[in-house]
Amino acid sequence: MFGKGDKKEIKPKKDYSSSEIKSILSKELKVSGNIKAEGKVRIDGQIEGDIEGDFVILGASAVVNGNVNADVLILQGTVKGNIYAQTLELKSTAVVEGEIFAKDFVVEKGASVSGKVSSGKFAEKSFNQASSISESGKQ
């Protein structure tokens, strides 16, 4: 999983509106390990590890025990870990247990969040503070 010393960045937003889903991890799939994906991906299964990607859709049956770092994240399922995103949409079935850092942040009625949320200009500020604190703690 991403350690406290790992620097997080909010990446510049790309246009994914016309791109199709490149990969789908089905509901029956359980993955133990980190996932790094390019393009648009959909995950409906269980992930024990971190996810890094351009455009990530976590379906209602998705359960992630790890951090998620994406340009765009649409969350319908559960994330137990921190979320770092340029754009984050929490749908009504979404559950987050962890910190959220998102420049653009939309929450539907019914979504559940337990943790600190930093959005807009505060997301960028939090990234910078977290990086400088973790770097000063390394010796």
C-alpha cells in the first residue's frame, strides 16, 4: 500500500468522456496486490491492495482495502483506505473509511464517509503538507 512517505499528486484532468472501458474486473474476482491501470477501468470485485489509474469506476459490489489514486474516480462500492483524485463522485451506495483528497468532489444523498475530507483548494494544500511532513520524518 502507499506509505506515508509516498508523495501524492493531484494530476491534471484529462477528457475521458469519449473513451470506452478498457478493463473490467468482475464481481467474482478477488485480487491480492496493487493494481495500476491506464485508461478507463471498472472494478466490481474485491481488491486487497492499492489502485492507481486514470479513470476508475468502482461498482456497487466493489470492496477495496487499500488506497485509491485516480484522475477520475466514480465510487459506488466500498473503500477502506485513502482516496486521492482530481475528480471524485460518491454515488448513493458509496462507503469510504479513510481520508479523501479531491479537487472536484460530488456526493449523492445516501453516501457514507468516515474520515477527513479535503476538497477544492484544500486538497492541494493537504497534499503539499502531507508530503513535507513525511519527508521531514524520514532519516
